[in-house]
Amino acid sequence: MLEELGKNITKYNELPEDRQLQIDLTIVEGLLAHPDTELHMNVMGQGREPIAMILNRGLGDYPLKNHIGTFERRLEICKYNP
């Protein structure tokens, strides 16, 4: 995914974790800001837990096809399974 966005994966892997998380957040913010992105709040996760899902099908100019981000909606789950 990073390579498709024009990022160097080798340099990314060499970064400290906090810097990697900043880059990850920037990618998610770009996905959320894109006009073709869909937000689905009532989705069930793999373990039947409620999650929020953001989806961009790649029909417009977004560089990744079918890019999906999922986020836990129950904070107690995140403590055990980030």
C-alpha cells in the first residue's frame, strides 16, 4: 500500500514506531477526506464485535482500489487486540 502511495517501504520500516503511526494516521486521514469514501458505522467485525468501516472503492481518483479501514467501537476490545 505504501509503495502505491509513493512511499518508500524500506525507509518506513526503519522509522521508530511513533513515526510509523504518524504516517499511518496521515494515510487514514487522506482516505477519510476523499469525496468518494463511504463511512459505515453499523458493521460487524470478525469476532462479531461492532466496528466502524471506511471504504473507498477506487472508482474516482483515489490511488488504491477497494481501500478499507476498520476501527473498533468498543474500547475494552482495543486494550486486548489493537
